[in-house]
Amino acid sequence: MYPLSWFRCCGGVVRDSTRFGRILPLTCRLQYTKMDCSFQEQFLETYSNSDLVRYIHECPTLSASIRRIFLLSPNLVAKQLIAAKAPDEIAAMKLSNKLHIRVPDIKRVVEDDRNVYVVMDRIHGTTLQEAWAQIGWLGTFRLGFQLRRFVHVMRTITSPTAGSLVSGKCDSIWLDDYYKLPLHATPEALTSFICFWLQYVSKRSLGQEARSSRSDKQFVPSTPASLVFTHQDLAPRNLFVDNQRDLWIVDWGSSGWYPKYFEYVSMQSFDASNWGLAARLRWFLFNWVSVGVFRREQRALELVRSKFIRYPIGRKDIVLPAGAHLNAIHLRKPDV
């Protein structure tokens, strides 16, 4: 058993109440006043699956609104995953670990009827989002070059098809129209998707929208020969700085095989509007140092997303046979 005052949450991170600077990689605005978990770290490998799941649920969660993270011990946390998505995220974490990227080490994986629980190391540090105001310009470049090294290694690992590592599902906000892409989509299918939406004009649209669509064609990116291992959510909340000022990457649920510019575009989608001018400039420099700059591709994906949000079934006649109902996904044409 751990003391009742073991966890105290303040300032957006979970801190050890007995030692300043011991910070848990979690975000909340809640204070824990008791710790009733009977989990004992030294018995992790000997617990049965059912006992471990029971102990996990005994432990406090991160907050009332973030209930997928369980605080097990001073050195371990457990993350609850949806069973259908768990293999992709676990595979991404294991691959990253093999590539010597700093990610929490997975200690054990258990499941019940509906969920998978990943027990992993606790990072003693704070989110980059919480630390951003204090790290300064030199810290920005230092951490940016650490992330650059990780991303460079990730980009050396390629795949001929897109999507998550196991399922092949393209789980991306940039490819998320009603029909999505097929599993293990080819680079050609991905480029075709982007090209379609850049040129798309609704039948009810006015001439101005049609003219705008013709000008949008200039942003069509080239088709990559292969796709690279991509995290796709390198927002400051998913980057941690430990007590030695080393950078860690967490939350690999959106990772997979995508064009290398997806990393930059996804980082740019982070809302830094509440930061000051200097902080926003440092964020741009951090992006530039770590993943490069792909302004043209950013413009293309932002246009694509804005269109399929407005017209989600716009690809119906491309994806389904003529006359098919818009929900007849089982009749889907191959490779579109």
C-alpha cells in the first residue's frame, strides 16, 4: 500500500507530494486525497490477469474527465485502450522502443471483455505544454534537436502502404471523410484522395467556389514512393521533459505509415492562440528544427479537411457503384 497523500495534482501535472519535481506524465486540475489501491509493484509479473485488472480499477484515475489513465505506483501507470485499437498503439510503442526513441517501457498487457490495459513506466517529468513558458530559446532548440533525431530515425522505417501498423486503418484527421480510405491504402490512393477534395465543388456551389477549387489544384502534393513511420500527434501535451531535461514521446494511438509531411501539418494544427508572440515563434522554430517545414502540403491538407467536413459524402460516386445507397460500404470499389 502507498500513503494516502501519495499523489497531489497541481498546475496541470501530477506531482509526488513528498518530493518537489517528481512529476507524473498526466494532465488534470484535481487533487487526490486518498490512495486506496492495493496493487504492489513487486508482484506485477505474478498477478493473474483478472487480479491485475481488478487492482488497476482499484487505483485512482487521472481525473473525473480523463479516466483511461490509472496511477498504480510511484513507478508505474496503466493506460486503458479500446480493444480494437490496442494492437496498433502497442505495436507503435514497441517499434519506437526498438528504434531507441524515448517512450514509456511496456511492462505488461492484460485485457478484459472490452478493454486492453497497458502497464508502463511512469515518466518523472512534465509535459512540454506545461514547461513551455520556462524552457527559453536555448531549451527550445535543445529539445527540438532531440525530437529531430527521433523523427529522423522514424523516417528511415518505411512501408509501401498507409495506415496503422497492425490494422492498416488510416486513422488521421486529414483523411477522415465519411468513406475514409481502404485498409492498407497505397500512396497513389492517398494522393488521389487529396486531389479529389482539392478539386471538389458541390453541385450547389456558386461560381466563386468553383474558381477557388481550380486554384486549389496547385497544392496537390506529389505521390511519395513509400510512407514513413509517423506519430501524427506531436502536440506539446504528448511530449514530456524528464528531470534530466530529456524528451519523451507518449500517446501513439494515431501513429502509422503516412507521408513525411503529415508530422509537420499535424504539429501545426496545435492551437497555440493563447500563447504569447514569443512562445508561438518558439513553437514554429521547434517544428522547423524537429520535422521540417511543409507549407504547401499544410495548405493542401487544411483545404481537404475543410471541404470534407462540409461535404462528408462528397466521394460517394467515386467510392460506390452508380445507384448504390450512400451507406452501402460493402459495395465499395477497391483501392479508393
